[in-house]
Amino acid sequence: MREFINLTLGGVITGAVYAAFALALVLIWRSTRIVNFAQGAMGALTTFIALSLIESGQSYWVGLVVALLAGLVLGAVIERLVIRPVEGGPELNAVIVTLGLFIAIQALISVLFGVNQRAFVAPFSTIGFTVGDSNLALSPNTLFTLGAVLLVMAGLVALFRFTRVGLAMRASAFGQEVARLLGVRVGRMLTLGWALAAVVGSLAGMLIAAEVTFVAPTFMDSLIVFGFVAAVLGGLDSPIGAVVGGLLLGLALSYVRGYFSDTLTGMAALVILVVVLLVRPGGLFSTTQTRRA
Amino acid sequence: MAETGAHGSTAAGAAGVGLSKGDTGRGAATGSSVIAGGGTATADAVLSVEGLSAAYGPVKALDGVTLRAEQGRITAVLGANGAGKTTLLRTISGLVRPTAGRVVLDGEDVTRAPVEAMVTKGMAHVPEGRGVIAELTVDENLRVGSLFRGKVAQDEFDRVYDLFPRIAERRGQTAHTLSGGERQMLVIGRALLARPRLLLLDEPSLGLAPRIVAQIFALLRKLVDSEGLSVLLVEQNARSALSVADTGVVLNLGRVVVTDDAARLAGDEDLRHAYLGF
């Protein structure tokens, strides 16, 4: 029983991290219909910027704020300079561009910060709470991770649902030409979408770094697979779907890891992806209505 | 600026949708001289298109089109498939860039203006295929139409819902649940929330039952007569369009064949047979 509880808790925590990453993917998919394979590398870059600040004596929180701001700028600049020329073109072009970005940014991190593993100190204690004589897989830091992800999700949902900017972003995503005819500055909305996504991706990087405690330029790589699976589980279009997808995937993989083998998790994730795409290609929460443009 | 169109616009628009013309001063400042030469001007041209040409690659879709949309009138652009009707509207609103010619809106040359700016200049374009954003709710669709104006009072939305009770019942539903007629009502209502002086309508009758088409056209007529709205209507359904329009412009292969009073066009049997198919 205790093992089950700990696997569940562990699953929720890693799931929250997948969810954060999936949120970033969903934001970009929503606004530009592009899967951003560079998301992990972008998050890693801003995390390294924060880590350098923290190592130079600044607090974690200064590092976090700088990482998020750096993400904002990075996302906007990348959309304007690199993505804009391939927007609206064949999908494959955009895929190749984001893959190229992934490699380029990862190389940039190595050049700027070296390829060695570096310690990353979590902002809160990572020692699990104890209940009676048992040690739970739940620590103050994992609570922080979970809270941060839920807060970001709630913020994004509120942004999309209740604000004029959010409505303009959704209009731009779903009906670009109509939105332009109605006076929505679609270009700005796309830039904003990428900027927001990169902020969320940076947050994911900071949260993961605190969980894994050692970071190298490639530390976000495995997350691309898991984050992508989580986003597809949620239907790629919905922030809530991304978070639920992330949590479900985290739980599933945690049970696989605990009851079968650690080495099976990557395969399990892909099996889940394939099954979901076969059975419910629109994601777990899709209605039967598929959209024809 | 004279607002004495043939249908005498009563700008106050007391009972209607509140489509009072934004600033009526703008046209007068720079206008008239540009459009003075344009034929028998009985009313002010809200829009004047001068020698407009556009092409898709080597294919010429518009070839020197000149026409005007007058204040407080419905101008119908008619013609067969491929005559260039849709391209004309898309070029006017900037979605297609012209290879030659000018588009003048209220005396201002807007040929190179960005698409997003047109609606702020008083022109709303309802594209072909109805252009609802299917993923958004009815209410959200309407709100997108007024986004550029900043905060808009709820009673403006209520007035649109009063005009179209059928979509009012569905305001919380996503737009993909609407029927074709309801979608057309939604996009017209959405365009009205932009408070345009000129409305570009692309094939509003497409795929709709004749009764719904008649309803929509009657409503357009009412808006034009009571609010001084001006409409440039593109239609393949020439008979219906001419029954509601003041002026008709017949396009064929990207050129204007004839521009005349709508009633006279409808009565010209040879022309009807040759270009309008009825």
C-alpha cells in the first residue's frame, strides 16, 4: 500500500512537470499549428541563464524571474525571426526549422555554459514528509512544483477565457483570416503565443532542474517525448487537456516504473501515444466533431 | 459632408443597431476631388475602386475594375463563377494585393493599408463561406468583431441579438452547431458590431434556403435605409441581389461589363441571359 501511495505521489509530481512542458507545446500549437521541437532546448537555455545567476550568488527567485523573462524575449524573438517566414507554409518546413533550432540552441548552451553536469539546488527541501514512520514521496519542493503548474494552468485558462487578449489569441489561432478582417493584429498574437509558451517552457525547465538536481545541456531532451505524449493525450489544443494528459502520463509511467521496470518507461510512453492516436486521434477529451477548415 | 443618398440616411438611427456613422467629417477633408470624375454622382462614394487589377500568378483575376459604392445604397456586384467577384472584395480589403489601380475609402487611399486596419477605417468584410470561427461560442464570435474598438457596452450586443433572435438563443453554444442561415446571421451581426460605414458581403445567399435569403436581404435593406449603411454585395444569385440592390455592376472575366440601376439591369433580358443566368 505504501508503495502504491508513493508511486502515485511520484507520478503526480513528474506528471505536473510533463504537464508544464505540454502546456508550452499546446500554446504554440494553438497559435501557429506548429509542434515546437525546440521547446526543451529553449527551456534548458533559460534554466542555464538562471543557474549562472544563482551560482554567482543571487537567490533562486531572482534566477526564476530572469529565466521567465528570458523565455519571454527568446520566444518572441524566435517567432519573429525564424518561425514567421515558415508560418502558413507546408507543415514539414516548420518541423524542420524547429528541429534545427533544437540542435542550434543546444549547441549554444554547450558553447556558453560547457557540457558538464552542474548541480541545481531546489528552492525548497526535497526531503519527503514523514507520516508516522514512513517517508512519503512528497516534499515541500514537489508541492511547489505542483502548485506552480496548477497556477500557470489556471492563469492560462483565465487568460484565454476571460480577457480580450485571450479572445484575440484564440480568434487568431482558429480563424486567422477572419480575425485579420475583424481588425485583430494576428501577427502580434502569434508572437505573444510563442512568448507565453517560452515562459511556460522556462518554468518547466526550472521545475525539472530542481527535481533532477543535476543539469547538462541535454537535460530537457527526454521531456520532449513525454511532454509531447502528454499534449497529444490532452488533444494538443486545450491547456486543461495538457495538464490532465501530463498527470495521467506521469501516473502511468510511475506505475510502470514501480511495478515493472525503470527501463520500460520510454517504451510505455510511446505505446500510450500510439494507442491514443489509434483510438482517439483528437485526444482523450475530443468530442466526435472533427473540424474541417 | 452631404449625406443625401437616394435613400436619405437618417443618421440618428434611433431604433436600430446603432450604426451611426463614425466620423462623417473624414471624407470631406480629403475626398471629393478624387471621386468627382466618377460618372453621374448622385450620392457620395463611400468606396471608389479605380482601375483595379489583380492576378494569381500568371492568371489575371481582375483587369482594370472601376466601380463605386455609394453612401446609403446597396451596390451589387454580379457575375458567373470565376468572374472575379470574390477576388474583387479580397483585393479591396487587402487580402489580395493589387497589381494596379487604387482603392479609395471615404476619400482616403487605402490601397496599401494593412488588412487589420481596414475595419478601423470603417469597412467590414464578411468573407465567402460565412467565416464564423467554429471553435468559439456565438457570443465570443460577436465579441471578436468589436475587439478593436476596446470596451463595448453590452446593449450593443443586445441590439444585434434583437436583430437575430435565432442566434440569441444559442449565444453560449459553439458556432459549429449553427445552421448555415444562423452562421450568416452571426457573421453579419459580428460585422455590424464593428460599426462599419461600408459592409462588404461575399455571397451571403450561398447554400441558404430562399426564405432565409429573403430575410437576410430584407434586413440589409432595412439597415441601409434606416442607418445609412452602405453595402457592396457580391452575389451569384443575381435575381435576389438585384431585387434588393440600388445599383448593379456586372463582372465578366475580371472586367466590368456594365454598371446600371438595379431595376434596369433586372429588366434587360439580353444582359440577363448573357451574364446573369436568369
